[in-house]
Amino acid sequence: MEHQPVSIQTFKVLKSKLDLMYPAVIHMKNPLVQHQINTTIVGAVNKQLHDQGFPQNPSTDVTAYYEIKTNERRVLSLSLMNYAFSGGAHGLTIQNSLTFSTETGKSYTLKELFKPGSDYVAKLSAIIAAEIKLRDIPLLVDFTSIRPDQDFYIADKSLVVYFQVYELAAYVYGFLYFPISVYALQDMIAEDGPLGKMMY
């Protein structure tokens, strides 16, 4: 029973120059955990709006939505997408992801998915560098390493590490996603963390 997915409700905000949909967890047994998760989500949604220049820039038009990536095994991983258009050739979408324990409400950083002291940056960077070469992606900058706090979400027994539009490659490439199987990382995964829960 405790492995059941959490219930999610979509909230909509529609006003001039803003079309926003964001998720909230509802009906959780622990109201403190529910509050913590929802507060974190709202904080991230508001930060995205601010980063995209809304409402500071009166010509900015924003559409925001979300995607649930994992909702099982007491792990909730989701992506918040925010598209802003301020005139010009095209708008810009930013994506931020949150990965929670639905037991504690804790939001995890990339580092916290791995055992303390494990060189997850080097391991993930090597896998991604090989994949960039394989896919023959023309980069704007040489890829040497991920950031220790690189964007990620968890989906289908994989850690998906991704890069923002323009972070590595031209606009036409959009977000660059690199799904990495948990089994390729199992020697360094923190067993009690969200990735550890995907392994069994």
C-alpha cells in the first residue's frame, strides 16, 4: 500500500501574459510532508517566473506547465517547464526538476543520490561525453564535465541528466537529455536515496 503513487492535483493560473499550470500533492497521510513538497514546488515555480523576467518585463509572455517523471516507490520526480516569449525570433524554455522522497518530503540534489565521497561527477561526465560523441552533437562549448548540481530527474529506472537550451548546443537541439541506467551506477548509488529505490 505504501508504494502507491501520491495523488496530484493541477492548479491553473490564467491572467494577462501568464498561462501557468503547476502540480500539488494532495491527500497525503502526513500533512507536514505534503506541505513541504508543495512549498518547494511553488518556490521553484516562482523562481522560474522571476528568472524568465515575469512580471518585471512587461513584454514577457509566459506559458508554464509540468511533467511527472516518476511517481512510485515513495519517489516523486517531476519537471517544471517555463516558456517565455519577449519578442524576437523565438522564446526560451527553461526546465527545472525536483525529486522528492514522499516519505520525508526531502528534495534531493544530484550529489545526494550517491554515496558520500563517490566520484559521481567523473563517472556521469564520462558516460555523457561518450554519448555526445556517439550522437555527433555539435557543441557550442567543449564538454569536459557536468556541474556537481547538474539538472536531472528520475524516470524508468534511469537517472536522466540534462542540459538547458544553449547550455551545450545551439537552440535547434533544445534540451539535451542523457538517460543513464541505475545499473550502470549501482556501485555508487546511495541505497536509501531515490535512485536506490529504483533498483529493486
